[in-house]
Amino acid sequence: MEINLSKLSFLSDPFIGLSLISLLSVIFFILYTMSKIQTISALKSKINYLNKTIQDLDEQAKLIIKGDMELKLYQQEIEDKLNKLTLIKNLIISSIHILDREKLFLQINERVVNDLGFKKSIILDFGDLEPKTNVGFATLEVEKIKNIFKYKKDLLKGLQLLSSDSDLYKQISAELGGAQLLCSPIRAKGHIYAIFIVSDLIMPISMRRSDQEAFSIIGMYLSQCLENIGLFEDLYHNRDDLERRIKERTNELVKSLREIETISKAKSAFISSVSHELRTPLTSVKGFSSLLVEEKFGKLPDQAKERLIKIDENVNKLMDIVNTLLDISRIESGRMEIKIAPFDIVKLISDVADFLAPQVESNGLQLNLDAPKAVNVFIDKNLIERVLINLINNAIKFTSSGGKITVKVMLQNHKTLISISDTGCGIKSDDMDKIFQEFFRVESTSTQVKGSGLGLSLVKRIIDTHKEKIWVESEPGKGSTFYFTLRPVEK
Ligand code: ADP
């Protein structure tokens, strides 16, 4: 393109040139300003963004501080609860064994009250409102509290913890100069026993839940302790009562025993004197009946002789009974002379077996001895001989033909044990503890087998005087075993 310079000649006009320059300057300025405005607005939005970020950070910092404070408070609360639990644990340890109400209340001392977070505490008797313990309350304050409860203590009935909204609370607090306090009744056996108050928080902050909880637990614990003390007292009184009754019964028994002893002595004395009285005429009757039976006074008619033989047999039995009764009463009264000396019991049994052999044979029985060669024991030989004769004799009497009698000698528990077994009729368990009584005879056998019911009674007394034991084991229809112990001579 070709520019016609002649047409641009106006540029050579100084006015137009200046105007053009000014215009260009303005345009340049506008453009510059616009670019600056853009930069400023970009900076502004950055500043806004930064401001917002700072605000957010501030918010977060506040939240962190708040969280931290809450955590600290929570930590403090946990520490506080832990301290109170330790306090309760220590209180329980120090008072669990206390069985005296006054001593129990003394456990609520200054240290316990302070650990609980309070300066003052009082426990009032619910009846006369007298203080059982007082930590920090001035006499005047005590009087004020007493005066309030004088007319209003019944308001505590049914309550566990006095509410801070109640009029009673407000009145007590007002009387104590607006102090924060906790108050609860202490119950025992379903009745209010005392009023428990703590007041004046050590830390000047409002009451915490943990304060109330710890106070309530201590109140309930004191109630439980009172229950336990009550139960213990009941038990103690019952024991006292039981002991008194046992003493009474023992005294009665001792009295009865003495009476029985007196009666028994009288009975022995009676039996002894009757037996004595009977023995002399019996000896004379025996003498005559023997002479008559032997026909020393001349020949007798057969019928008379037959009767006389019966009379002689019965006189023998009577003499036997009288002699046994005399022996029993002599042993009972301690008049019988007992000579304890070492003796071979196996030899004694063999001698008795030889002596009774004719009877064993005539009854169609078999008698065996199962014993070592010799066993020395401490005995009164004559008396133990009578024991053996009686027991083996009974075994013979109560065992039918073809039966077996076994006598054994054993060592058991440092004692010599003698047993006499038979395969006879046996004894019912009901009768077993009666057979050692005087004149007792088992009904079913008494008619078939002759006897006095005195043999075992004498046997038992002889064993008793040796300070040993005798007992029986038996099964009806199968047989009986009589056992007795003797003191062996140590080798
Ligand atoms: P007794 O033999 O003279 O009747 P005991 O005092 O010796 O008197 O015995 C009392 C009772 O005990 C006997 O009547 C008899 O009923 C019972 N008894 C004793 N020994 C035996 C025995 N070995 N077997 C069965 N019963 C016996």
C-alpha cells in the first residue's frame, strides 16, 4: 500500500501533534491504571483469602484450646473421682471390722471430710439430734442445725439425698452463711438412725457430681455398716440365749444324771442285799436238795426223785443268778478286787474251749480257734475267763446243730481284738443295743433257750472295768459276732 505523505502533512501542525501526544498519554495512563486495578483486585482477593484462612485457623485454635480445657477438666474430674474412690476404699478398710456404732461414726474424721472436698461435717442422732461426730462446726452452728431439724427432720423420710432446691436445704444453707452442703439420712433396719451433713467446699467452685456421688456412697456404706452391726448384735444375743439354754439343759442333765446315779446305787445296794439275803437260805436249800437227790436220806419214790432233780436244777439256776447279781453289784460299787496282770489270752481261750468242749460236742457244733501261738495281754484272768465262758456259751446256746463257732485273736489299732462268731439265729438290729442290759432277753429266743438275761450285762461290766470296748455285729438268721478289745503287752 502506498501512503500518500502529503495527506499526513497535518502532523506537522504543532497543536495537533501535542494533542495527539496528550491523547496517547491518556490512553496509556488508562491502560496502566486498568492493569494496576486488576493487580490490586487480585491482591485484595488474596488478602481476603488469607484473612479467611487466618479466621479459620483462629477458630481451630479456639476449638483446640476449648478441647484441651475440656480434656483437662475431664482429667481433673477423673482424678477427683479416683481420689474419692481411694478415700471410700480406705474408709471401708478401716471400718469394715467395727462392731460399735459410736466407733463407726468416729471414722468420719477431719481427714475423711477434707478428702471428700469439704471443711465441715456433722452426724446427728435422728432421735435426740445430739451430734455423734462433729468436724469444724461451731457450737452455734450446731445449735442452728439442731433447731431446724427439731421440727423438720421428718422431711428426710423417704429421701436419699436432700435436694438443693428444697426449702429445708435452703434454710440450712442460709443458717450456715450460704454454704454449699450435702445432707442425707443414714438408715438401719428400715428406720432413719442419723442425719449426715457435709458443708463448705474446700475449693471455691460449685458442687460437682463426684462430690455428691462420693457423699451418697459413704452415706449408704454407713447404713450398711449399721445393718451389719445390728445383725451381729442379734447373732450375739441369740448365741447368748443359746448358751444360757445349753447351760440350763446341761444343769438339768447333770441333775438327772446324779439322780440316775443315786437310783442306780440304790438299785445295786438293793440287789446286793437281796442277793446276800437269798444266798444263805439258797445254800442251805441247795445242800438239802443235793443230799436228797443223791438219796443220802434214803431211797425216794421215782416221782419224788424226778421232782427233786428239777428242784435241784432250779436251785442251781437261782444260785447262778444270785451269784451273777452279786458280782455285778460288786463290780458296779467298786468292791470287787481286780488284779490286772499280763496273761496269754490264746492259752486262756484254749482252756475255756476245752472246758466247754463237751457242750459243743453234745450240741453237734464245731469250735475253731484262729489265733497266733501266744498273745500276752493285761487282764484280770478270772474275769476275762468268765467273759469268754459267757460269750462262747451264748454262741453254743443260740446256734443249732451243725453250726460253727470261731474264736479269733487279732491285732488291730494297737489293741488285741477278740471275736467270737457263730452261725446261729442272729440278733435283730433293734435288740442289739439292749442285749447288754440286765435281764434283757430277745423275745423269740427266750422261750426256746434257757437263761437269765444277766450274762452279757456282767460281761459288759467286766470289759468296762478293763477300760476296753465290747460290741456286736449280727444278721438275723446268719449269725452273730461279739468283739472285745484288750490291752496288749508291748514287746
Ligand atoms: P441269757 O443268755 O442268759 O439270756 P445274756 O445276757 O447272755 O442272757 O444274753 C441276752 C440275750 O442276748 C439272750 O437272751 C439272747 O436273746 C441274746 N444273745 C446273746 N448272745 C447271742 C448269740 N450269740 N446269738 C443270738 N442271740 C444272742
